[in-house]
Amino acid sequence: MRRRKVNMKINMCWLYAISKYGYPPSIEDTLKVIDEIADLGFTYMEMEGVREENMKAVWDSRKLIKDKVEERGIKLMNFCPILPGLVSLDKREREKEFELYKIGLDLSEYFGTELVQIDSFTPPLKFKGDAPYKEAISFGLDLKVEVDPEF
């Protein structure tokens, strides 16, 4: 059996940053994450822009972030605009989120990523009690939700 040479790119998932620093991580923590990922020996990583405040913070800090990944020899393979309002029943909200999505596309181009990932969001949910991803990833939660019947 002949083995063929495989050129595989293994990237560090953004869940590393979320699990360690909360959701979403601040720009200061994002810069720490880049150092940590490089120190762990990775050369590829993904990154997210989460909702309006974080997406705009990433946009405002894009040069700082790009300089840091270049300094550490990291390649951003994937940028993921996390914008749950894209599936909102409110047209104005969807349009606003689409404008933020365009910022995400511009960031992806600026960072030179190979991919733009968009999450396929669940229907608009109303959480009864605890909601996931408020601060960090939690496991074993018993979540209860309602789905808007108009969706």
C-alpha cells in the first residue's frame, strides 16, 4: 500500500478562547489567545465577531489583531460573524444584522481568511431560566425554551 502525502491544516477552534475568557472574549483577551495558540504550536486558528458590540470592537482593532497574528506566525483560516438577528422575525433587525455581516466579510478579507463561516442558528428561542453562552460554555445544563409560533 502506497501512502500519499497529505497536506493537512489543523486549526485551533475559537471555542478555546470562549472557554477560557468568556463569550465573547475582549480584544485584550483575544490578543492573549493569539499568543497562547502560538505557544501551543498551532499555526492556524479561527476567530469570531459576536453581535454588534464585539464585531465593531474587532473592526476597530483589526490592525492590532492582524499585526499580532503576523508577529506570532499565525494564519487566520476562518472568520465567523455570529449574528443571531439574521434569522429575526423583525425585518429591521435582519437588515441591521446583514450590515454587520458585511463588516464580517470585510474583516475576513482584511485578515486574508480562506473561509467565512456563518452559523445556522436555531429558530428564535426564548429561554426560560438560564441561557447558554452568557459568560462561558457550561455543560450539563437543563434548558427550557419556547419557539415563537410565527417563525
